[in-house]
Amino acid sequence: MRRSRFKHKTEWMGHRPAPTDSIPVIGEWPVIRGAFLGFSHHRVILTSGPKNVRVLAQLASGWIPTFDASPYAPSRFRSG
């Protein structure tokens, strides 16, 4: 059995980082054109991940997504 070289161990039990509205972020980043984001699916990433990738591929290819992705757009956090 291998010993740990660390003498002190801490476990983190805080909140996971998430957008303030708890809605996933899917779409083109308004700061850098051509950079697409898809994150914050919380615990449903295994079921929502493939759909997220499909929408990102459609957006990056210039296709219209199969559903209205505007509620998930990263630009919703832009002020002004």
C-alpha cells in the first residue's frame, strides 16, 4: 500500500459554479466570434450533453439549430 505524501487532507463541500440563473450556457461567445460555449448542465450532463454538442455543431456550422437556443445564449449576461 502506498502512503500519501500529504499530511493534511481537506474535502470541499461547497456549491458548484453555475450561472446566476441556473440555466445552461450554449452558444457563441459574444467576446470572440467563432468561440462557442456549452457548459453548466449541472447533474444532467449525461442526458443533455449529446444535445448540447449537436446544437453547438449546428451553430458552428452556420445551420439553424433544431430548437430555439436563444434562452441559453451567453450574451444574456452582457450588460447594456
